[in-house]
Amino acid sequence: MPIVINLHPFEKTDNLMTASGRNLHFLNNIPPFLQRTNKNNMNYPYIARYFAFLISVFFLTIFNVNVASAQDGEALFKANCTSCHAVKEKVIGPALAGVETRRTEEWLIKWIKNSSAMIKAGDEYGVKLFNDYNKVAMTSFNLKDDEIKAILAYTKKVAETPDAVPTTAPVAGQPVAEKPIWPYLLIAIVLLYLIAGVLKKVQDSLAHAVRAKNNEPTPVPVPTKVRNREWIRQNKKLIAVAILALTLIGSVKGWYTLQSIGISQGYTPEQPIKYSHQLHAGKLQIACVYCHGGAERGKTAGVPSASVCMNCHKYVKKGPETGTEEIAKIYKALDYDVDKGTYGPNQQPIQWVRVHNLPDLAYFNHAQHYVVGKIACQTCHGPVQDSMTVAGQYSPLTMGWCIDCHRKTDVKMAGNHYYDNLHKDLMAKNPGDSTFTVAEIGGTECARCHY
């Protein structure tokens, strides 16, 4: 019996019969390419073929998804490997550049899937790696062979790619050194002087031509001193106004100049290591008190010791902006051997340049403001996480600035046990008023900061 492919759209029939004559209404929508028609035009669905088709599509879809994910070696590497490995440098584990030449692919697949089993089995190379890296066992990964091969292909590609040459472009947010303007001003003054001289010559030549044409005598030259005296005599009011204006402007400028003595707002000194707050506090979202832990416990926030830096940079050996240049300065200060992971005896402190320096006559306590007062660091230090690549003084830190803040800032008493009793007393004395500024609890008294 010949088989004819039915290419018509899906058809709904009320009496689609099987060979046995049973009415199967649930098969009314079988795709036409799964149907065959005999000479009497009676449809016989191939149920087995229909379900086989669906199962095939399902497994093909799964297979394609697995193949696609296995080919994305970079994503797999970043998701599984970067916490302990880099391609061209040692981190917690060895650098992966050239790993395909040191071991066979079969060995690497077994090692990545279960390194502990290979160590227990006494694999010579695996045991040596385990001992060389402080006996820290590598995590076992439930990865398919194709995924591991994709990772190895990616590391090989990265290892063969030359390192990018560092550019001299300024880092975002970092102040750029401005070119001096005085050479341009000097050139402009010289040009104006030359133009004025040329115009004077032209004026004299035209005046001489006019006098010659009209047969007029040449005037007797008047000395410059006499001309100036005559001009002053004729413009006394203008000169008086000019002197008055200059006096007023000079007085205002002088006042602000004297007022700014001892104020270092905007002071941004060059530091021995180009530490970026924008990168660490902003992009990496490291809490301020992780480095400046003193802000939680006492008067000064403190400058972190190099050992705090090494909590991360023992493993992070290359920065996204300056590469290895700045991190190497930390290693040098600590006499740290990167390859061996050991510290030497010739350690030297990093000579950081102090930025904020209150006079000795003023008392300020970081813990009182940060822990008790719940004041954000950015209130005084500015948006360090957004634009401060080099630490600088954001606020003026003057007495007037502090008092103004105390007058405007409400004390955060709700849920703050430090203020429980004080809050009750203030509420009793001021019925209906539940918020109080720092000034209202004595924050502007002289003895608060000067004693």
C-alpha cells in the first residue's frame, strides 16, 4: 500500500478512526507529516512516530544547550576558576598558562573533576601540587568533559594573547594636571603691544599725510609726562570711581584670603601608592570601616596597615587600572616574596601623607559620630565612592561648618539605646516634639569640642 504525505494544514475531524475502529478524539490535531493516507483516503496516525518526534526534539534541545554552554569557556572560567586561579600569574593556585603542555587533557579532566581522589590514589604530580600549595585541596567540580575542554581552550587562548600595553590616559575622576596659562598670556600681551605699535605708526603716517595735503605745520611734540598729567586733570571723577572700586574689591579678596588661612579644603596630596577610593569603595563596594576600623572604636579613623591590604592583595596581584605597578609597592614595603608567599625581614612602613588635620584645640571623635550619631562617612568626606581616585579634603572642617551641621542635623534617637533616657527627658520637657537637633541637646556648647 503506497504512503502519501498529507501536506494540508491540521484538520479537526469528529470521527478520526484508527485501524481498530476506535474513536480517538484526542488525536484530532496530529501534524499532517505524521499521517499517512491509503487509497480510500482514510487517515492512520503513527502514534509511535509522533511521540518519538517529540522526544527527539527534547533531547536535541538539551544537547544543543549543553554544547552551547560548553563552548563558552570564558564564562565557565570566570564562574568556577577565578577565585583561585589566573592565567598568567599565581594566585591561590598555580598560573594556568601552559597547563595543557604540563599534563595530558585526560589527566586534567580527572584532576578538575576530583583532585582529592587523585591525591588519595597517590598520583605523583597531584601530590606534589598539593604539598607545594600549602596542602589546600582544589574544589571538585561537577563539569562535563566538553565544559572542561572549553575552559582549557580559553586559558590557552589567553596565555597566547600578548599583554596589553598600559596607556597613559588619566583614570576617571583623577585630577589632571593643568597646563600653565602664563605663557599664553605673555604671548597675547606681546602681540597686543606689537599691534598697538603698528596702529600708532599708521595713525602718525595718515596724520602727516593730511597735514602735508593741507599745508599745515607739524605740531610741537608734547612730553608723555605732560600728556598724562593733563588726562588725569580732565578725568578726576573716573579715577575716583576706579580707585573706590579697586579698594572694595581688594578688601573683599583680602578678607576671604585671611579667612582661608589654615583651611585645607580641596587639599589632595600625591600619595606614595595610588590608592583609588572610587575603585575600592565604589566599584568593589568595600565598607569604609574595613580599612578605617578605628572609626567604630575611637577618636581617629586611622590609616590601615599594609597587612590589611594583604588580606586581598595576597591573591589579587593585578589591578584593573594600574596593573601590577602600585600593588608591587605594597609587596616592597612588606618585603613580600610573591612566588614563595613569604615575608622578609626588611619591612618598611608606607609613608602616607596626612590629608585631614584638625587643630589640637578642637576635639572630634569618629565613633561618637559614626556609631552613635549614625552619620555616614560621605557627610564629611564627600562621595569618595563616586569620584575620589586620590584622597582629598572635601569639607572645610571649620568651626562654622561644624556648628551649622549641629544646628541642622536631627539626632537619630529612635532605636538608639544610647539616647533612651535622654529622649524620654526631652519628650517630657517638649511635649509633641519628637525630633531634636544636635544643638538642642547641647551640641553647640563650647566645652563639647574645646576643653
